[in-house]
Amino acid sequence: MIESRVLPTDYVTEPGRFRTSTGKTLKTDEMIINMGPQHPSTHGVLRLEIVVDGEIVVDVIPHIGYLHRCFEKHAEHMTNYQQVIPYADRMDYLASMNNDWGYALAVEKLLKLEVPPRVEYIRVIMAELQRIASHLIALGTFGIDMGAFTPFLWCFRDRERILDLFEMTCGARLLYNYIWVGGVSHDLPARFVEKAKDFCKYFKPNIVELNNLLTYNEIFIKRTANVGVLPKDVAINYACSGPMLRGSGVNWDLRRDDPYSMYNKFEWDVQVGKGEMGQVGDVWDRYIVKVREMEQSVRIIEQALAAIPEGNVQQAIPKRIRPDHGEVYVRTESPRGELGFYIVSDGSTSPSRVKARSPAFVNLSVVPEIAHGCMIADLVAIVGSTDIVLGEVDR
Amino acid sequence: MEELGKTILKLIPVIGDQLADISVLVFVIGAAPPLIFILLYALVTLYTEMKVSAHIQDRVAYMYTGYHGILQPVADILKLIQKEDTVPDSADKTLFRLAPYLVFIGTYAGFAVIPFSSAYMGSNINLGVFYLIAASSIVVIGLLMSGWASNNKWSLLGAMRSAAQLVSYEVPTALAVLVAVMITGSLNLNEVSKFQDGGIQNWILFGGPMPITQKLLLLPFTFITFLILFLAGMAEVNRTPFDLPEAESELVQGFNTEYSGMKFAIFYLAEYANMFLVSAVATSLFLGGWSSPFGSFMSGPVWGVFWFVMKGMFFVFVQIWMRWTLPRLRVDQLMYTSWKVMTPFLFVCIFAVGLILVL
Amino acid sequence: MTPQEIHDGLKAKFGDAVVEAKLDAPQPWIRIAPNKMKSLCFFLRDDASFQLDYMMCLSGVDYNDGNLGVVYHLFSMVHKHKIVLKANCPKDNPLVQSVSEVWGTANWHEREAYDMFGIQFDGHPDLRRILCPDDYPGFPLRKDFKVPEFYNGMKVPY
């Protein structure tokens, strides 16, 4: 089974990488282990076929598709563009708002539709809240991968507040179907702005708390620094995006560099991995980028809450969506990275082709590249730091 | 029961003849208190662990079974007893069934030499500490056995890890024990505790009952030794941050992945018992064992049990506290800690303590 | 660089390989001959004036006129310009050169396009199905795909 694959036999010894026993010295036989589909740290139903030499990972082959729900096929078979949104919700179930928005934005671009400013502000607020919620899960589960259970529950405690805000806005806590083409399904409820401000006030000290518990923990740094280093050029070649790309030291954020909606009106900073604890692009860098992004998201939310205008959120929702022949590729910055929708319209009321370029799918594809020569425990760290959601990988 | 005991004893040729006329019941009764203690203690610790972890994590844990969920451990154990006890089809069935008991036996055997008070000790043998280190090595065999017999690659990896870990950490444990033994001059834990009787200032952690200059010289070394002993002990118990053999996020459940029901419960029980054993050893060697911290105030055989259990439980609490706070080390870092940090430090400590004692 | 310049540059270098272009579309695209894809993409990535080093997306499309298409959305992290490439191939012999050596990310995207449309990528190192099971009959996103009545003995519209 292994013979057919060309196994890399010699690895450079560098921090975070281990030399496997090669050639004549000690090498006996590799063992093939299935990590997943049911494994605590594959974040869903991912199956990694790993070839190990003792504890050292020689080769990783990801097998995906266990959660494939035919999003693209479904989208083609809808009778209406608007009906795709609940399916987009279910793609990345931890960042539904961002997915809705990505799809809605693509259709709006196809229709050349302008949405009222209040809608844009609401979308920004929702998307940034969702980004915080999603990052909280990413950080919490990453803590579990590292063996620390407590940060997970602290993160969930804070995420709960965000879900409460979503619940009071649209009634749902996980899959919102909130951002529609041309508008949003409900206007903000009374007192939402105050409660969101309260949340920002409540949340900021909790980031410090999380940092004290996990981020600057000596064991945690030892486990993550210099592990799974993703060099800049590999990251770009594999089209990694989001915190993964920024962790590798690429100063790149679609919200700033390919601005959509209202993002160019706010003041915030793009966070980049600097290799503070080890090399640039290691697991710790990817982790800290997410932590700092949460702070920036809070900044954006505060500015948006202060400036939100009045208006009717549903006036621009088209009664009937029938774009001309054409195609569009629109990318937005979801918590995991560049979420792109490529929509081909054949002039009918439903899309002829929808391709979702999901960031987790692309980010996962780089894992075999950076996992050679690490330990099993490091592989868990690497997979955890890519922050995949299998619903989005498999669509 | 008596017949059975006599038959077993007769099978042992040398001592069998001498002991055959003594009722086996004597042994059974003598060995029972630690077992009863372990079972009660496991219930309490189960509850403590859940509540402590919950409060660390901003939760409340169970609240409905009895007052503040106090009956939940009982319910948990009932559930485990009722559970179907599965044995995987492709497992080595004999070894698979034997392994959890072996792990528990290894731990339980260690309790034989633990002095719960000045009046009670399972077996008052002179080589107490030595026996303890030897007996607890059986655990390694049990863990390896469970990992191998499960016929599961994750279990096997967990078993290999645990074997490597336990064997490595026995070195610092034994060396740390040696420091206390050098100061007291006895391998019997009861003697060691008696040596430290008379108040908190006589504990070996604070230099032992020595003249003041010697005491002050010993103090830093005993302190380091105690820390290393406790950490190495934690590593032997497989608790976070040293829980690599059962690292949930890496190896599913490590060596006990395939176990369920009562066998799993026995693994669990062994782990909890081991937690107390480690704390008990650290307590008897460095914190005066059953002796009261206030000299003759509140001392005596009955108070002895109280002090001993309190000190032990405090360190069990510390272990729980650390488990729910810290992440886990990696295999190579674990080995590094054992061989390159703890062991050299202990050699320095042994040398220094020896020098101070000679002077 | 504007799309026009990219088009001119490609035309000058590869001539016939550039089949068609629509540069006044909202997202301008250039159609390339499928058997010239690889060398052209290497040129696009490595040439200092193009440097299209970031592949945003690769999608398979069924145009429902007997043709399948592959659409490449490229972007340059250095020069910040975008271009869309397209390659068409007939449905009965869908063969396109693989670009997985050019952009690592294309590997999985091409596997997905193969999985969904049956487009054969010439030179792909590991062209297996990625999302559907290995024994799945047919290519589900083709417009003429019929859902099989039974799959592995299970009735499909259950």
C-alpha cells in the first residue's frame, strides 16, 4: 500500500521538525493509522490517513467528503436565488452570517443592486459579531487539541452572549437565514444597540483573561511555537487565506485590500503573525492572529454601532430576482479566510452554476505539505490551527 | 473462604507451611481498610473533580441528584456497572480482561506500606519505599497489556507512550525518594513520618528536625526535591499536563479506548487511587505524614488519619486544579523534562544533601 | 496591469493559444486552448510583469451546449490585478491540462472539478474523487446527470 507512494525519506532537522529514522539506521516499518472520521480532534468528520514512524508523522493524506451535502447541486435546483441562502447558512455552520453575506453580495453584484446604508451597517455588525463567535470556537477547540479544556468553556460562555444577540435579532442561534439579497430579514430589535455595546464592554477584558490562561502559558508556547511552519510562498501558492495567510506574515485582508460594503469607513488594523515565539508562520502565530482579530472586530463593531443610520432594511429586496446572462466571482473575508462565490446566470430565476470557494477547503489542502516530520501531537496542533469546519470543506 | 485461602497458601512451598494455620481472614481484614478507603475516596474525588473543574470553567456542574448533585458519583458508578461490558472481537481476550485488574493491583499493592496513622499500616516492612516503587511498576505491565490486547493502533500508541513515560519518571521519583531517605535514614514510611513528628518545622520539606544551620542549608534542596517528586508523581499518574497516554485529543482515549463498563471503571478507579498514592508518598516523605502540624496539639492515632487524609486530599486537589488549567506536553518535551531537567537537578540535590549531612 | 494589457501580453507570447476574450465584461475573461494551459500558467505566474501568484478559485462549469468549461480566477498579490481564464472542452472528451504544478491549491480544486464534472486533468498527480464516494456512478453536476435509482443496493429517493 505504501510502496506505490513516494515517501519522503530525508527531512531537514529544524525547530519543530524531526528526523525520521532513515536508511539503515533503526528504521523498521511505518504504521498507517486512520485519524478519523470519528476522532476527537478532527473537528468534525475529517479522515486523515497518516503514515507514522513511531510518533513521527511521515505522510498525511486527508480524505474529505463525509459531510458532502451537494450545496452546489441544491443551488442549481432552487426555483429562486433567495432560496439558496439557507443552504449557504449550513455550509459553514459556525459563521452563517458571513456565508449568507458572501452569497447575497455575489447576487447583488450580478443584479447591480445597491443596498441601503442601514443594511450595510447591520451586515457589518452581524458579520463581525459572527467573526468573534467563530474565532472563539476556533480558539477554544484549539485549546482542547492542546489538552487544555478550560479555555473552551470560557470561550463558549462568551459566544453565548453573541448568540443571544443573534437570537433577539432573528430568532435563530446557529443558522440565521438573516442576510437576504438586497436587505436583511428583520430590522434590529429595540435595545439591540445598547446590548451590543454592553457586549463589547464585557468582552474586552475576557480576551485578556484568555491570554493569561492559554496564550502566554509556557507549555502552550512550547507546544505551538516553531510547529507547523507555513512559509509565505507556500501559503500564497496554496492560496491560503484569512488568519492562516496572515499568520504566515502576509499583510492581507480582503476587508481592507478588496473592500466591500462599509469596511473602508472604519478604523482598524490588519493583524499579522510576526514570529514572536518562534518562526513566522508557526501554529502560535496563526493562533495569536485570531486572538488579535477579535479585538479589532470589537473596534469595528463599536464604530459601526455609533454610526448606524436609520432606514428601511427591506426596501431594496427585489420581488423577483432574474439577472441577465453573466457570471460573477465575489470574495469576502469570512472568519476562515477568502470565501468566494462564483455564480453563473443563464437568465432564469435560479443560478445555472454556483461554486463556493470555501476557505477551509483550501486551507486544509496545505496540511500535508507542512505536516511532514512532525509528531502526532503536532499534527493535531496543525489541523487545529487551520481552523477547519468540515461543513464548509465538504459543502 | 478459609479453605480456599489455606489451599492458596499451601501452594507456596516455603512460607505456606508456616502460614497455613493462620486464618486468611486476618490478611483479608488487614488489607480491607485501604480498599474501603479507596472506594469512598473515589466517590468523593469524583464529585470534587467535577465540581472543581466546573467552577474553574464558570459552570455549576451537576445540581439535581441530591443536594448540589452530591449523589451523582453514586449514580455514575451505578451506570458504569449496568453498562454492557464489551470485548472487541479481534482483541486478545485473556489479556484484555486481565489488564485493568493488573493496573489496579499495582496501585492497590502500593497502599500496603502507606502509614495512614501511627497505629495503622497495611504491612510494616522495612523496605517500604523500595517496595512501593517496585510494586507500582506493575502498572506499566497492565497498561502495556491493555494497549496491546485491544488490537487498536491508538491504544497501542497510548500504551507505548505510557510505558516510556512511567519508566522514565520512575528515575526521578526514586531519586527524590532517596533524598528523604538519606535525611531520615529509614526506608519505612512509618519511621519517616515518625522522624518528622513534632510540628510543621520538623517536616523534611522545611529541612527536617535538624540543627538550625543544617536545616537552613538543607531547605532549598528539600524544597526542589519535593517539587520534583510531586511532578514526577503526577506524570506517573498520567494526569494533565502529563496525560499523554490517554491524550484525548491525540489518541482518542489512549490505552483504554476499547474499554467500557466495569473494566473502564476499574481503570478510572486505579487512576484515582494512584492520585492519592502519589500524594500520600509525597506527604509521608516530606510533609510529616500523619503527624500534626501543631506539635502535640491534635495529634494521636485518630487525628493521624485525619491529618494524613487532609494532606493527601490537598495534593489531590492540586492535581485536579492543574489538570483543568494547563495544556498538555508533547512526548519529546515530556522526556526532556524527565531526563534533562529533573534527573540532573536531583543528582545535585542528592550530592548536596549528602554533603550537608556528613558535615 | 489592465486586462487588456494581460491579454495583449499573452497574445504576443502564445498567439493561437488565446482563443477568445471578453474584456469589457464586469469581470473580464480570456479563453485559452485547454492543451496550452500549463505552460501559459507558468508564464503568468513567473513573469515579472504578470506575477499572478494567487489562484482564488478554479471551477468546473457545464454550459449545457455540449461543452464543459474550467474557469480560473487569478490574482496577483504583488501587482493586485485580477484576470479570469477559461478553458472549454467537449463533454465527450473533457481533457484539460492540469495546473496543479503551478498553483498547489489547484490540486484539490481540480479533483473537485473531476469529481463533479468528470473533467480529466492531464498531468494531475492524484486525480481521484474528492467529495463523492469512490464508486459513485456518474458526475453529479453535469446537466444531464440522472440520479441513479439504486446506489450500492440502497434505493436513492428513499
